[in-house]
Amino acid sequence: MGNRRSQITKRILRDCLLEMLQEKPFSKISVRELCYRADINRSTFYIHYKDLYDLFDSLEQETLNQLTQYMEQRVQRDRQEDAMTDLLTYFRDNSSLYLTLLQTSLTYTDRIIETVFQVYRQYYQDIGKELTEEDAYYIEFNIAGTVKLIKKWLLNDGQRSPREMAVMLFSFGDRE
């Protein structure tokens, strides 16, 4: 029962932090204010986190773990365009969360790029293909551009469908 209560408390703190980040910058949020909004004692907050940075980092890491799991399920079994459509749908369905993190943290974009790159590195190992230095540069370049494009798409309220965006992304490689 204690573990479940702990998970609920962490979820409440996470959700309140996300709400507050949509209202003001991280630097203007205090533990006291967060706890007041979450209706949780400050001492309870400190049982789970050292400070707001610790909470924010755990939130980032949680999303990166979810992204890794989501990608690992799709990278090997789906056609690339279908996998990209699914990934774009995932980002659109979680746009508030990802936009908040991308706009709040200077390092989150790099952490996403590294996370996705590691999924591809593992994929290369799984299929028995050597990941050359040139392959690594190419993959990282494409991931970085894709993350930037996803951010712009989400900022525009995902006006194009995930399928349209996936087709557009794959068409970039065909341009001369």
C-alpha cells in the first residue's frame, strides 16, 4: 500500500509541476508553491525529491524511458514510415508534456536525441550490422532534424496529420 501511495504522490507532484510550467518559468516555481497547489506537505515532497531540479530530472527521465519503450516496440517490427507515423501520433497525443519539457529544459532536446540514437544503436546490434562512424553521424543528424521538426509541428498545434508529417520527413531524403 505504501508504494502505491508513494506513486500517487509522485504523480500528483509531477502533474502540478507540469501545470505550473505552463504558467510560468521553472525558475519562478518554489517547492512551497508546488506543495500548496498539490495539497501535499513540504516534508512529503522532500521524502521523494531533494529539490525541484530532482523532480524535474525524474520527470524528464520518465518521459525518456517511455519514449525508449515506445520506440523499441516499433523500430524492428514496423515499416519506417508506419513507425514514424506511430511516433508522431505518440508525440501529438502527449504534446503538452513534451512541449513543456522541450521549452523548459535546455538539455532535453539533446537527451531525446541521445535516447533515440541508443535505440538505433541497439537495432544495429540486433540485426548484426556494424554501426560505422558515418552511419552514426547520419543517424544523429536525422534524429536532430526530426526532433526539431516535431517540436515545430507541435507548436503549430499538429495541424498536419501524423501520416502527412511522416511522408514529409521521408521525402526530405529524396530531394536533390
